[in-house]
Amino acid sequence: MHKGTILATSQGKQVINCKTCGYTHVNPLPTQTELDDFYLKSFYQDVKTSYFEDYERDHDWWALNYNWLLDDLVNLLSSKKPVDKIRLLDIGSGPGLFLKCAKDKGIQAIGIEPSKEAFKYSRKKHNVDVLNVTLENMDQTVEKYDIVHSSLVMEHILNPLEYIKKSKKMLKKGGLLCIIVPNDFNPIQTINVKLGCKQWWVSPFEHLNYFNSKSLRGLVEKAGLQVVNESVTFPIDLFLLFNKNYLNNSTLGQECHFMRKSFEFNIEKTSSDKFRKDLYKAFFKLGVGRELVMIAKKK
């Protein structure tokens, strides 16, 4: 039985801080059939209609962030094997650019993507190795990987703990699981709600689950993994506190996005990545950042 404090109500559904599960989620949850139908048939067609176009427009910025993350993952691996011997699985590989960045580094990378549109796009655009399956339908007894990457997936699924356990099975001993999830109900969002904003991040069917640093770490450790690195992505919602209300203003949204990109491009241009890492780790401790980035090791 799911019980907990109601944090939001939207589209006829509650979002509760569930004591049973240890994280925040929609209540009641949809059925697996309803969820499969939505993501296989409607997600890219109806919800993210311009997603691929927007993604490619930001190609260089995405590639910068992906390469930063890939470098961290390679450096954190227990087995210091050559890059071309590292095997990586990207769960929910989407448009395929993360796979391409890994491939360009020499990493043996493969993705799984349930959406036919994203599967076809990534193979045609980036010529990467992708399977049009879900994690549940993939044989988890044969292949073992040094790195399993899962970005912006766990907020969409019915059972995050089981998902982490299944991801763990795909890892070699000493391998790394990288999980990236939205950081919602965070302090900056809370302040903006007090200033009159709606809970814009609440989307009860697209986002079933909502995590913070404590609940994400709790799930990862409950699955028997050891957390080895914690960070965030740039806290773009900070701009709302500068009275840059981009929520219903696409022009202002592009301006804020440009400033975010400029910050990170300038970090790269000046070889100041240690500063960025230290800053983002400090943000993590404060619960601030648009997404949480957690890397954990299989013991």
C-alpha cells in the first residue's frame, strides 16, 4: 500500500512522498500496459514532437557534457583497461548522441531504445549500435558491461528499485552504473512556488517518480551498489530567481539556455573543469541542480 504526504495534485492524480517506497511518486500508478502504449506509440509523436530537431541544434553542448561524463566514468573504473576494451550499455539511448560520443572515444558501446522513432533516428543519424527492445526483454544472462548508463529513464518507470537491480545484473564486478534523473521538489523550485509559480515540473503521466539526493542514494544502496560519485547538471531554474520567468516564454527560455551553455563552453575553453566539478558537487550537497548524476559501483 502506497502511503505518504501529498506533495501535489495534477490531472486527477496525487504525487505522494511514499513512506513504503522511500521516494516520491504518482498515486495511483498507471498499469504497465498503459505505460507501454504511451512510450511505444505516443511519446515522440505527441509529447516530444520537436525533440530530435532541438537536440541536434544543441549538438555541441550535449557532446561536451557527454564527453565530460564519459571521461569521469572511464577514470572511475576499477579495472584500468584500455578504452577500446571497455564495454558500455546505454539504457534508453534516445537520439544516440551519447553512444556516438562513446564510440568516438573507442568504447564498445551499444544502446537499447524502446521507441521505434528514436531507434531509427539514432541508427540513421549517428550510425550507432542500438537494439529496439526494453531492458526487460533483453537477455540479462549473456552480456556483461563495464559501464551501464541510464539517463532520464527512472522517472518514467513503475518500479525503479527493480530497474536498478536489473541494470546491476548487466554489470561486471567492479563495473559502474550511472543514473541521471530530474531533481524535482528541490529548494529552488520550492522558493519559486512561494513566489507564485505553479509546480511546473509535475507531470503525472510522463513523470511517475520524483527523486532527491537522499531517495536516489537510498535506492542505489538498497540494490547493493556502492556510490562513488555524486554531481548535478547546471541548475537552470536559478534563472527564475533572477526574475527570468522562462516557463511560458520560449524566447526567454532560449536566452536562459544560451547562458547555461555559455557558462559550460567557457569552462571548457579555459580548462577549468576542476572548478565545474567542485561547484556541481557542492550543488549536489545543497540539493540544487536540474538533474542528479549518481555513479555507483558493483561490489
